Amino acid sequence: MTQPDNPQAPRRSTDPIDESTDPTHSQTGAPSPTTTSAPTKLIARERRANRRESIRANAAAIRRRSFTAGMWATRAPIWMWPALLIITAIGGVLRLFNLDFPHRLIFDETYYVKDAYSVFKYGYERSWPENADDSFNAGDPSVIESTPEYVVHPPLGKWIIGAGIHLFGADDSFGWRFSVAIVGTLTIFLMGFIAWKLFRSAFFACVAAGLLSIDGEHFVHSRTSLLDIVLMAFVLLAFAFIILDREFVTKRLATYTASIRPPDRSRSYALTPDSERRTPTEAVATSRARVRRPSRGKDLINFGPRLGVRPWLIAAGISLGLAMGVKWSGLYAVAAFGILVVAWDVHSRHRAGIVHPWLGMLIRDSIPAFIKLVPVALLTYIVTWAGWIRSDDAWDRQWAFENGGWWSALPDWLLWLPSLAHYHYTAYSFHVGLDSEHPYMSNPWGWIVQWRPTSFYYESPDQGSMGCAVEHCSAAITSVGNPVIWGLAPIAILVALVAWIIRRDVRAGVILAGLAATWLPWFAYQERTIFTFYTIVMVPFVVLAFTYCLTLLWGRVPITASAPTATATSATGPGDHSDPTDPADSSAPTDPADPADPAADATHHAPKPRGPMFSGSGTRIPWPLFGRRMAVGLILVAAIMAFAYFWPIYTGEVIPFEAWNNRMWNVTWR
């Protein structure tokens, strides 16, 4: 006869019972509540954990089966590359046209052009006497002094500007600005490449490149020897490399999902009947037993594969180091893009059906990815100081020799390191303490609407002077963005933010990450003297957000049975709203004429859209969609016309004062 109070007897019920509430146990000498409640709680906790793990594993298996490289595997149409080259060439011609005007140093060229000449000739910045601009403008840089000059920006941007001076001579104002004009021109093509990778639309890749080429800020900076256009180029290049790294990672994970064998359901995480009927004593023994090391296959399913060398991430680290070598604000891009890489890695592992994407990222790739990005950027940054390191007379170069400290134990050949650290300390103190008033200083809150653009050059010649044919004329170079692009920029950013939060569109999130890296850090310097022309670094991401909204407005042609091949929008068609950063989304259109397709019958009997017919393709576009696309066309035409209208104040053309005044649409632009 079975003894009901025997603690070793198996229970038939699968529900855990708190034996402390059963009066028979206390009367027959059963174990006390303190010995029975713990095992039953362990069973309940283990069952809940198993259920959660089973649900997580089954959901991951579904994602893993549907994961592919998606649109990352889509190739650009052949015509896109010549089109981008033509747009780039036109932008380059506009930037090189009359580049030598004005024939004198303007705005901050008085610092960077002269320092560029000094860096390229001597390896470091030397000081200049007062009124040195007059001699330099006349083509006589021999007035430079032999003493070092204290500067607060790294030297790389000045090396690049100095290359043009070395090529054309210090007496040629065309050579002063040649390097930045070439850098600005190359970023037009780079913008088109990035837009193709993000939107997978050749049409909108050309649109993005064209919009950047006609933006006023980008145009003016490409014709003025400042450091900021060079900084923008390296930040944008790093952004492109991160997108290429994402393509590399997606294809690597697609190979992993294709090669891994689907898990055996009999050995899944789901509960088995035997585990449901374990006694409390058996449960305690199981919980205390040593857990066997999981098999390699299960380990891959839980955490995913290692992503390997990731050469594009190393290239991004080098680009970010070069950006910091131009201006320290490139450090903000290092932080923001590092967070972007981490978030994108987790997202990709999640889409690839990895059960624990966060743990997989931390275990597999957190340390390797950090090394490939941050230390590589730091090492590259130090290399940009090679001219200063190799010199003997540069500013603060001998500081460690002249001041004792812990660094005295270092060998002489390494004493440049504490000297460089002290130089950086003094330069940082200068930057954070810069609060002098300036008529063109601005607040970051107004940057997105170009509230206070910076005037680089202004002359007011009278009649008969500088070609002025009326009583009063104006010749101005104002770094104000294209009013159409920047007027709609706040709306575009809000739309991208909503799309990222509501639709979880990774493309919008990536663009916002670029904006965060180049705009948000400046809000921490409310009391510092800063200018709107710093926004040149965020111009590409404003253009990308603007282009993204145009793709949403463009829309997609509905699939109908009348012309299945023409109306089915492919992954390369403009306005495809699928997520190209989602590797599980192949965006392959279904053929409505396929009888195996469950939607084929409904599509076959769907009414044909009424709208304009495009000859040659047999494609009808509904009138609402036609209106949306006409709106996109009108916006693009308006942007081109605005660029043409503001051309005189972008290039310093001599125009009547009234004509200049008519272009000052905002009183803060004056």
C-alpha cells in the first residue's frame, strides 16, 4: 500500500503544491515547510524560465528561416554610376568656376591658409607679423617668422589645404582654395553612393547627390579654405564605411543562417513530460548538478557566429581618426557611430534568428569591434601630428624637456607624448573658455532653420568700382543653406523620427544617428562662441533626411494584373518603402498572375487604376500617386531655382544693393 506521506513517492499532479498548507504532513512527521517550499519554488521558477526560453528560441528559429541578405545583395543599375559622375562633374565645374575670387584672404582663411603654407613648408605652424595678410595677398609669404605659433586645431586639414598651395603657388588664390573644392566635389559622389546603399533607389541616389551639390552651405564651403568641409568629408566617409560594414555583416549572417541545420524539436527548449513530473528532491538535485557545456551548434544558435575581420569597420576607424585630425569635433562622431555599430550589430543578430543577440554581440564582437574602431581612430589621430612630432621648434614641442614630472622616466625619444598631452590640455582650455562676443555667433537651436548664417565676405562698391553700374552695389559671400532644403529640413527630421519610432525603419534611425553626431553635442556649449557655418558637417545628414522624406512622398505603384512586370516595384525602384537595412526583408515582389500565390486571385480581379499612362511600359499610375510624384518634382525644381537665385551671394558677384537686399529673406541674414 502506498504511503501518501512518503516524500519520495512521485506525485501525479503537475502543479506544485505547497506542502506547508497540508495538515496531514504536520501530523505524520513529514518534512517541515522550510524543507519543502524551496524545492517547489525552484520547480516553478525553472518552468517559467524554460517556457520563456522556449518561446524565445522558437521565435528566433522563425526569423532564422526567413533571413536572407535581402536588398544588400541588390546591384545598382549600370546607368546610375555614369549619372552620379555627371552630377559630380557639374558640381565640380560650378565649384571651380571663378574660384580665385576674391583675390584676397576672406573670413577665417586668414588663419588656415597661412597656417597651411607654414605646415606644408616647415611641418608646423609658424607665427606671422601683424598685417601679414597684405603681404600674403600680394604673393609674398616670406614675411613669415621663425618662431612657432600657438594654434588650437589639429594639423591635418591644413596639410590638405597646403597641398593646393604647393601645387599652384602661394601667390595664386585659386591654389588656396583648390584642395577644399576637390574635397567638396568628391563628397557629392560619396553622397550618391550612400543614398544608394540606404534607399536602394538609383533615382534617389542621384537626387541626394544633386541636392548636396546645390546646397548653399556646401557650395560656399567648397569654395572657401576652411577646415570644416574637410571635417565633413571624413565624417561622411566614415559613415559610408559603417554602411559597407553593415552590408558585410548581413551577408556574413546570411551565410551562417543558410549553413546552420534547423534544431531538432525533440531537443528544443520546450518542457518534456518527464521534467514536469520531477519530485522536489529530484528538482533540487538537477538544479545543483553541473551543467554540461552546450554543443557548438546550440552555442551558435544562442549567440551567433563571430563576424571576422570586418575591414570596413577598420576603415571607418581610420576615417574617424582623420576627422579628429582636422577638428576635435570629430570625436563626437566616434562616440555616436560607435553606439550605432553596437545597436546595428544587435539588430542584425536579432533578425538573423540568434536567441540572445545582446549577449552574442557582447561575447562575440564587442571587444574586437571596439579595437577596430576606437584604438584605430586614436592611432590614426596621433599619426596626423607626425609633422609636429618630428619637429624640434613647434609650439610646446620641448615642454616635457623643460618641465620635470613623472615623464622624466621615459626615454628621450618618447618625451613628445607628454608634450603633446600638455598641448592638448591648453587647447581644450581655450576651446571651452571661448565666450567673446561676435556679430555672427549663433545658437544651435537656430541652426536647423539657418537662423543666423555666417557672412564670409561683403563689399559695397560704389558706381564705377568693381564693375558696379548703379549708384550702390553689393558683393557678398554668405554661407546660407538652400532655402528649399533647409526650410523643409525640420519637417523632414520630424518625419524621420516618427518613422524610426513608429515604423521602426532602420534607415531613418541611421540618418538620425548621423545628425545626433554632428548637431546635438553643440547644445552643451550654450555659452560658447559658435557659428552656423559649423553646420556644414550636418549638411549631408540633413540632405539624407530630406531625400528619405521624398522617397516616402514618391510612393509605390500598386501591383495589378494588367502589367505585372511593369507595375511591381523592384528593390531598386524609387520610393521602395521596405527596409534595406533589414536583411530579412528581400522585398521581392510577387507575381499576381501566379496561381500559386494566394493573393493572385484577388489581384487579378482588382480594379485597374485610373491615371496617366506612360507610353512604352504599359504602366498606369493612379491620380493620387501621380500628384505625389509631381509634388516631388516641383520640390526638386524649386531647390534648383533657389540655388540659381542665390548664386550671386554664394559667389561674391557684384549686384545692385536692392538685388542683394531682396535675397535677405530673413532679417537675421544681414
